[in-house]
Amino acid sequence: MQTLQKMLCLLLVSAIAISVGKPSQKTDLYITQGRTDKTANNEIILAGPGSSVTFSFKGSKCTLNLKSLNNYNQYDYVAVEVDGKYTGKQKVSPTTESIFINEQDNRTHKVTIYKATEAGNGSIVFLGADGDIVKTKKEKEKKKIEFIGDSITCGMGAETEEIPCGKGEWFDQHNAYFAYGPVTARAINADFVLSSVSGIGIYRNWNDEHQKEKIMPDVYENIYLNNSDRTMVYQFGFNPDITCIALGTNDFSEGDGKKERLPFSEDKYVASYVNFIKTVYSHAPNTQIVLLTSPMVKGEKAEIFLRCLKRVQAEYKDDKKHKPVQVFEFDDVTPHGCGYHPDVKDHQKMSNQLTPFLKSLLNE
């Protein structure tokens, strides 16, 4: 078993999908969303934050079988939803984990499992479900929204009630389910994809001047959001109606105060942003792009931030091929989560601001 675990970790790093267990059900009964992959045996890999698998079962009981491929041989988390109701966050270890669903009646129930942690923690493999698994009833097609961003969009440090800040592992408070993006999508009844990485920026990262670390334009087209490896290209088929981009919090940061940090460059920020939008359009030419400010960036930096986004918007003012680029400015939100991140209530406040704006764009 120890040898197998080492092999799994090694293969994950090299981005080669392999089998980690025997599928317990027919794979065509499972619906995936977000940044997902598959093993050689068609088991589902939840790669990006908020990525999910949905299925239905008949009866009162069902067992979910999952396994973490954590990059550090630690654990991950999933958020579980049954019949549209959140039932909690569950830990998934490197050994096969069984999560039991118990309902009060024998009707057909719909289950969705979301990756609560982010891509940098490693992937979660869904090995199938045990029970009377049936096809999920087809729903009316929903609107689609992609949220591109950093740790705020990941839901980092948001859930602090069970494990307070400073306790446990750095990712124990992660829960992408309650990040402003998924909360907003649920409010609009839209499907969503999160393409977000903690610490990442549009031209530099939280503590790196784009010297040793990849920025979002480098990793966006990779399934696992971790490198520029062209062998693991994300198959863009989501075609979002709206693409919200929230990048800049880390570009404006001062880093850890120890590593040399250059003054913020408006020109570099704008140029990188303009080029990144071209990449987004190459995969979703009909999307409506919305550039978001950050409620965590305040004062003079917030003014510069907004000015930069309007400069980016102006670069596309004569673009006749795409819908006009929009800019949305958040009101200040004082963060109550870990490491100056918003907590669950703060994310709800952000969603309360963003939801009406996106509804108006969707004519909802």
C-alpha cells in the first residue's frame, strides 16, 4: 500500500491519470462540472476548487467512495449537497474514504459532491457510489458563469467555526462551496466553474515578481492550474454566458515584507490583463467579461485598481466581435476570515452586491 501511494503521488505530479480503485457504478450515471479529469479507468478526478460530480440514487441510503491524491500525502475536503441542501464538509484521506448518505424516505435523491479545497492541495478521486444509482432527471439548461481569481475566489480561510484560524492545517478553513462565486451562481440558479489559485495574480503573485512562480495567464489552460504543461490542456467546453475575472489583490500586495517587492506597475498589470482576456475569448468567444475589483484592496490602492480595470476596459471599447467588457466595483468588506480573507458571511455580502449586477446582464 505504501508503494502504491508513492506511485500515485508521483503520477499526479507528472499529470498522468491512472486507476486508483475499481469503479463501483457505471460512469455514465455521473455528471461532472468544473475542472475535472478522469483516470485511465474513467474514475472522476476533481481537480479545481468547486469542481463537482452529481448523481442520483433511489432509496434511503448511499455510500460515496473517494480518495485524496494530496500533493503532501495529507487530506482534502469535499462539500456534500443532497437534494439541493448543504449537508456539511467531509474530510477525504489518501486511503479510500467512505461517506454515508442516510435519508428518511425511499424516494430518488440527488447528490452533488464539490471539491472544497483548491487545486494546489492535490486532487480528489471519486471512485463511484454504492447504492441504487439511477439516472439524474434532466433539468432545464441553466445559465453559466466562470469565476477566475485568487484565494478569495477559492474560499480560502472562509470557514472558521469548527477549526479557528491558526489551528490545524492552512487549508482546514477552505470551503469553495461558500465562496462568493458559487453563492452567486446558486442565487441566480446558474452552473459555475472556478478557475482560481491562492496567491496568484495577473502579472505577479503575492510574494513573487513572476520569477519563480506561474501567474494566472501561465496556468489557466492547464486542468490542474499548476503549470504550463501542454499535455494536460483543459478542454474548454463550458462556454460561460459570463466570465468574472477577479485578479489584482495579489498584484497589489506588499508580499511578506522580507522578499524584495518592486513598486506596482500599472502598465504591466494592464498589458497582462489585456492579453489574458484574449486567451479567455479564444475559448469562450460569446462570453460577457466582467472585471471585478477587490473589497480587500482599500484606499489609494483601490483607486489605482479601479483605474487599471477601466484602462483594460477601454482597450476593448472598439471591439465589435465581443460583448462590451464590464467593470464591477465592490463596496468595502471588512474580512473576518483567516489571513485577511473573507469568511462565509463576508462572501455572502460580496454575493449580495454582485448578484443583482449579473442578473441584469443575464436579463434574469
